Amino acid sequence: MPAGIRATVEFASPSVCPVASVAHSTDSVVDSVSTSVVSTPGDVSVSEFVVEADDPPEASALEPIFSYGSKHLYRYTHDGSAGCPCECLGEFGCPVDRYFAQRGSLTLVFHAADYEQLQTVIGELRDRFPGLDIKRLVRSPTGDAPGDSVFVDRGKLTARQLEVLQTAYDMGYFERPRGANATEVAAELGINQSTFSEHLAAALTKLLGDVLEEG
């Protein structure tokens, strides 16, 4: 079986889907979504989700199922127009793994079969929903690989953080035994040891966030 890719993308506008719109209007978080989206024309697909709010949200596209105190279950029936990201993903047969709407943003975690499919899907999502932000890409393990291959986003680092990290690496700071200590690397960079430690810690925190899939 070919290795798949798990992608995490974020949409900044609540108008991209009814679920995100409800989360925005109620100033709440929706993280319990059951989605059944199919790519076969004519088949009906639905999404069901729970929103917690004192006043039940009103939206013409949503069907209220039941309410229990401040929790309200809604159903959204997709009309086949690919008017929301998960329906667009359904066109390409990409299953949604996680659906998270927080106030004005929507985060989707979905699976693509390979890089070619991922590139096609991301391109289509960008065309239909401007403002798409790719947060994380993780490739499934293949062969004897012990675990996932993670795509680390170096763009999270400032130019200075990248310079500090690169210099420390080139001078053997991370080797055992060390090729250079913190004082020597700081001197090479023309900064004091405290500033070097701050830049290094900030850079590693950002990169480890990708490696450990935090956030």
C-alpha cells in the first residue's frame, strides 16, 4: 500500500463553511464533527456537529437535531456544489481526519494518497478558498521506517534565529563531544551568551512544534 500524507490546513474566514460560521457567531469552539462526504454524483453527504452556546445559533443551512442544556446538535446536508472545504476534499476522495472550528477560523486535517494528489487538492483549495494556510504535512512511514516523516517549516524562523541555529550546527555545538560551547558560538555571532541561548531556544521551540505535532 502506498504511503499517504496527512495535511493540516487552516482557513482564516468563517464564511468557508457553515460550521465555522456558527463557531464564529457564537464565539465558541466546535471540535466534534462527524462528516460523511462522498464523491459520487447524486449521493447525499452530511456533517453533524455539536456547538455549546447559551442561545441556539440560527442558520438556514443547518438542521437542528436536539438540544441538551447549552449543547446543540446540528446537521448540515451538502448540496454537491463543493461550497465548503470538506466537500471539495470529497471530490478527490481525501478523507477528513479532524475538523476544528474556533471562532473565526477553521482547521482541517485530511489524508492524501501521494504528493501528486496533495498538490492538486491544495491548488484547488487555494483557488476556491483564498487565505488557505498550510500548517503541517506528515508523510506516513514506509518500508522499515520507524515512524512518520515530518515536514519542518523553516519559514517559522526569523533570519537571526536561522543564522544562530546554522552557526551552532556548523561549529559542532550539537555534537557529543561538542565542537564548540555556547560562549564560542556566541562570540562567532558577535552576541553575548545569554542572547545566543534565547535565540537558540526560540528556534528549537518552533521546529520541535512541527516534529512533535504540537498546536
